[in-house]
Amino acid sequence: MSLRLYDTATREVRDFVPLVEGKVGLYVCGLTVQSEPHVGHVRSGVNFDVLQRWLRVSGYEVTFIRNTTDIDDKILAKAAEQGRPWYNLAYDMHRELTKAYAALNVAPPTYEPAATGHVPEMVEMIEALIERGHAYPAPDGSGDVYFDVRSFPEYGQLTRQGIDDMEPAADADPRGKRDPRDFALWKSWKSETEPRTASWPSPWGRGRPGWHIECSAMAGKYLGESFDIHGGGLDLRFPHHENEQAQSRAAGHAFANFWMHNAWITTAGEKMSKSLGNSLTIPAVLTKYRGIELRWYLVQHHYRSHVEFSFEALDEAATGFRRIETFLGRAGVSTVAGTATLADLPEAFVAAMDDDLGAAGAVVVLFDHVKNGNKALTDGDAAAVEAGARAVLAMLDVLGLHPADPAWGPAADSDTGALTDAVDALVRTLLEQRTAARAAKDFAAADAIRDTIKAAGVEVTDTPDGPRWSLSD
């Protein structure tokens, strides 16, 4: 079975065939860096990180572009409220986002362009749209430039809407628009309320780009006029992605061949957002859970499924992942992170991932191997234990969850590794004393040692090869 992906544009799961054999161009809309990232924000980063990992394991050379929006109305407003330069706020929040991605082992993209670094490309694209009759400077002399939605018959195709059924675009003053649904490509500098640093020279006067034009310009620069996959959160389908597609194709670019959208994380049935006041920032969550546990929680759901967030659900996910770690600890098998290949993976896992990136089904396969591996430990089948553990590690590797990945903390020869060695020596000494007590039929002493070990949070399993220990859940 070859890779099949759900295409939002056609609303069907279809075979993924790259435009260039063996290569994939992937563009994902990143965040507007206005505030600290919360759990809902990073879901997209984790989901598309799994996608790019699976594409690479499947043998593709991936060029992955994920942009950052570092100038817009919200950034200007928040910076003004906080009494600091807008670029300082955007820079600080971008650093927080980078730390959040790193804490969840989201691999850096091939390149992460920022909107403010690509204004010339946006101006050039706007000029092309004006020349083609798809955009116009506002006739009121304001310096604003708009995309003419009625000039492009395919407008609304991505989200299957008719123009007359759409609400007016709210991204600029409507006075200079031919149609209320026309959207801003260029916004004139408002010298009374905006700092001059938030504006750039253009043929239409000082100003800054609209939100939608930035992604079209950056995707075109780094991936070309046509590329394989455009991704982002479900909330971006309209108006952002609809407008991206319209302006890019109106400029003569084929643009994205596939559209992929991850669903929301909700709280009390509503999309998690700052405006709802129900967001949970990544630093706050990581005071209670490890990054690997939060990533596991996000990965185990299908990317197109809405997830109702709760700490109870996160507790369950963390407990489930610790069971996996317990098995791996008892098995005593290790592999190097980042080395998994298709040959290392169970066929059922590959089939699940090839079926629209079915991580939820893949997780079922992973747990089946953990269950069978634990049985093999009980049965003393060393070969089955090793095979099962290696398969589990390979599956975790593909999902960005390999416990030995340096992203999760210090290497084995660090203080953490030394502490593990020290605990191992102490536990083994106690186990030797327990074995000697049992051999002398001093069962009271043996039971006392067993209770001491258990009280310390260590689980002991007797096997034909001798006792093995691991930390209890």
C-alpha cells in the first residue's frame, strides 16, 4: 500500500504522488508570534513533524518550510499595551515558540522564513497581480491595495463557497474596496497610531503586507510556483488558505497539490485560544509533565480528529507511555534514535501510517507489541523480547518519541546516566541479598527486602535469566 493522504481541496483520501519523483516540497503555516504558545498552538507543529518524519522514512527527500508571522495588527496592539517595540515582542515570543517546539522534539524545518524578511517578494507579487487585473490600489488614495475576488472565478473553490455567501473581509478599512469581500494585500502606514518601524516603502506608499500575501510569496520563493503539500490548522482554511490559493493562482502559480489541515484541541467544546481565556501554555504544562509525555498525548490522536483537552486525559496518556518505558527498561534493549527504516517497522504500523498518517492505528500496533513483549518476558523468551523491543523503539523513533533521543534530556553518560548506574548497583545488591535469604529459607528476610525495594518504587520481575527491575508506574 502506498501513502494516501486526505486532500482538503478534493475532500477525499487520494494517492500521494510527488510532483518530482523522490522529493517532497512541504509548506506549513506557522504561528503569529504575539504571545506564549499553548497546547493548541503546538499540535500543528507536532502533527506536521510526524508527517515529515514519515515522508523521510518512506524514502523521500523533504524540503520543509514553516513560516513565522512576525508583523500584524495583533502584534502591534499587544506591543503597544506592553509599552515595548513590536519587534521586541515578536522576537521574544518567537524564542518561546522555538523552545516549546524543542521541548516536544519538533525537528526544525529546512528553513523558517519570517514575514518581515520577505517584503520585497510580496511587493513583487502584488505588482504582478495588479498587472494581471486581479488587484487594485484603493481609489481613495489611502495607499491600500486589495485583491479583487470577483476577478478570479475560482475564488471560494478550496472551501466550496460562493462569493455572495461570504462575509465581508475584516482585514482593512472597507471604504476603498470594490467589493466588501476583497482582502488586503498591502496596508498603508497609519502614522498617527503605528510606529514607522512597522512600515516599508512600496510603489503605493509606506505600509506593510497583508497577512495572506506573505505565505504565497514565501512558499513561492522556497518551493517554487508549484509544490506538493500545504498544511496548517483547520481554522486557517478560510479566509487565509482560500486567499493564499486565489492570489497565487491568479498570479499564474499552480501552488499546492495537496492541502492538509489538522483539527483543533478544544476545551469545553470550544477551540483552545487566548481569546477564550482557556489556553495552557507549554511552560506551565511542562511543570507537571515531561515533554515526551505531552508529545505522546498529541501524537496518539489522528491529526484530523478534534481533541478535548483535560488533565485527566493527559494523565492517562502519561501513564500509558510509562508502561511502554517500563517494558523497554525490563527488556534492556537499546537502539540509536533517528535510525529507523521501513524494514524495522511492523507491516501493520506501516499500513496505518500510509493510510492518511493514521497515528492512532499505529499506536494500537505499538501497544500490541508491548503487550506481547511483556508476555515474552514472563515466558523467558529472550529472542521474542529483543525483537519486540526493537520494533517498539523503531515505531517510537518514527513518531519522534524514541526515549534515547537527545531531545529528551542528558545523554546516558551524564549525571542522569550515572544516577541510573548507581541505583542499578544498589538494587542488584539488594536482589543478591534476597536471593541468598531465599536460598537459606529465611523467607521473612527475603520478604522484607522485597518490601523495601517495592516501597522505593522499584518493580522486580523474576525471569529464567534472573530478576529484572524497573521503576513502577
